[in-house]
Amino acid sequence: MPTDRWGLTLPLPGVPLADHKQFVQLAEAEGYTDLWTGETGGPDGFPPLALSAAWTERARLGTGIVGVFQRGPALLTQQATALTDASSGRFVLGIGASSDRMVAGWNRIPFERPLSKVEETLDFLRVGLAGERTETGFKLETAPAHPTPIVLAALRGKMLRLAVEKADGAFPNFLPLAGLPRVVEGIAGAPEGFELLCRFFCIPGEREQVEPLARFMFSSYVTVPVYANFFRWLGYGEEIGPMVEAWEAKDRPAAAAAAPWDLIEDTFLVGPPEAIRERLDAYVAGGITLPVITPITTPDNHAALIKALAP
């Protein structure tokens, strides 16, 4: 089944934010409908979109995702309203629990009851973004002129169900193609127009070129407890067990070496651009309504890869 949406992740690796104008305008010209930010160890999710709102005319702008533990719900409401206003209604707010490593480890904030925290924040946002007064007494000075859709980062059953019940879309990440049917099953009964986004790490090159980087990235991500639990939920507990054990022993090289290559290939999109594109099409055929491409390449190759993977 074809999709009418095609996304690019911002910011691009190795490119200063001030130098992104040429890339976001290229993406829009090449037919990308969406620009979505990640939020890990680089810029937070909002500034790249604020810049892109001024640099683009049609592209939808989304946070994919920003964490609800690191921001109060009133602040999130203000940030979302500002981006919706700056983009004349082209903004989508993607929120999620983030991860225990980022919340508790990096920010020293207790990572407790993530499902409840996301739901409470979502309920607050629905009221606040409507220009109404929340139970805490917060109310925007000016009611928003445009609606702000909300998408939830969702990996497993309960969060996927919450997205179906209260949000406008679900945004899994690090999803093996073989695991896609279980995620699609998790959003069964979603209303018409509900979106299923997914970010795809696209690493062009032959195996001998990309394997060291792919192993490092996979072992770094999938050993994060929330992702390890996701892969166990998908049925890969045995495959990732030695890698997780090595990581917990702080043996990073051993963890990378133990990363199961078959699972890496089913999760990352590696190879020449035409092979990457075939894999993207397979995800779309399986139910992804918006693939969000993350080019993992050198700055001098970003433009060529954006063109090669364009819709």
C-alpha cells in the first residue's frame, strides 16, 4: 500500500544547525512531506523545527520525540503552541517517555510510571492546546489559531493502546521488519487517519564498510532497558541476551561483537540506496504510514542520499 507521506530526520549528522537550510529546502523540493526531529545527545527537538518553519513552505514539522519527564506539561504546551504558530499550523507534537538512560541517567530525574506520566501529560496537553484552563490553573494567553496533532512514542502493547485511544498516531523506533506485524496488531481498531510512523537508520555501503558502525549503534541502543524490553516483547530475548550481558558488564567491544548481525540487518537499512528504498517500501506495505529516514553518512553525502531516497 503506498503512502502519501515521506519524512526526513533532523538534524543531519555532522551538519551545524545554521547550515541546514539547503538540506531542508532540498528535501521539500524532492517531495519529502515531513521533517521530524530526534532528541538524544544533540540539539533538543524544537530548535531545528523553528528554523525549518522559516525555511520551508509546505513541509509538516514534528518532534519525534520530546520527553515528558524532562519538561513540565505547561512548558510543553507553550513550546507546541509556539511551533504551531510559527509554522502556520504545520506542527505535530510527538511526545514520549524517552528512556531510563536519558531520564534517570543523564538528567537525574526518576523514571517512574512512564505510561501514567505520558497519559497525564497527554490529557493536560489536550486541554491546554485547546486554549482552555487546565486543572492546575494554566491557560495560554492567546488561544491557538490551529490545532496541534499529538503522536506518542510507543514500543509495546500498553503504550500502543494508549496512542490508539487518545492520540493521533504512534511512533515506534528501532523496529525490525519481522516485528512490524506485532506492532500493527497493537494498533488494531485505530480510527481512520491514525498514523503509524517509524524512524529508519539508513546506512549506505557494503557490509564490510558499515558493519563496525552498525554494530556499535545497535549495541548502544538495544541495551537501553526500554529497547531491550521492546526486543524481548518482539521475541528476540535469546538473540540479544549475550549483547546485553556484555554491555551490563561494561565491555562495549564485546557487546558490539555479540550484536546479532541478522537482527541488525532486519532493523537497520544498509546497502546501496536502491536496496534501502526496497526495504522502506516493504515497511510501507506492512503498515507504516510515514517512514522517517535518518541518513547515517558523511556531510558531503547527505544531499545525494536525500535525493536517492526521495519519494
